[in-house]
Amino acid sequence: MARIYNASIGDYVELNDTEVDLEQEKRTFAQEKLKAINLEVKKILKITDKYVLIDYPISEEEKQEVIVFRQKVRDLSKQKDYPDILIPIKPGCIKEDLEFN
């Protein structure tokens, strides 16, 4: 008997050892990870929108750093080992916590 976490239902389930399909579990885990990354990307872009506004009080150099950072966030899905990604370092002018969960 095995107890595994089923991400589809968000709970642990008891399975006979013969019922465990590790490949399916890996696919499910990867799908859930992709969803989480996509949600984080959307959240980060929304939070950092204000930093690229024409009248936001940061220097042009800082604004360029934010623009580059936002592009790196958008390009996360282009990384070779996606969804095992390297998170770009946020510029110092961004004060909000942008940690990926």
C-alpha cells in the first residue's frame, strides 16, 4: 500500500503498489508546476507594471533594468529546462516581494 499526493484533487490517496503510475504522477506534477509558474509570471508583471509608467519616479537607468527584468520573466518558458527554471534577479528599485512559490 502506498500513500501519494494527488495534485488533481489536492489530497493524499491510498494506492496499491500495482496502481502507482509514476509517469502519470510526473506528468501531473509538471502540469501543476507549469500552472504555478504561469500564475507567478502574471503576478510579477502586474506588480511591476507601475515601474514602467512614464511618470513613475525612478531613473531611466532603473526603468531600463525593470524593462529587462520583465522581459526575462516573460521569457521563462523559453529556458532549456523549463519548467525547471532559473529565476531572474529583480532590480533593487522594485520594493515588492516577488518570490516564486
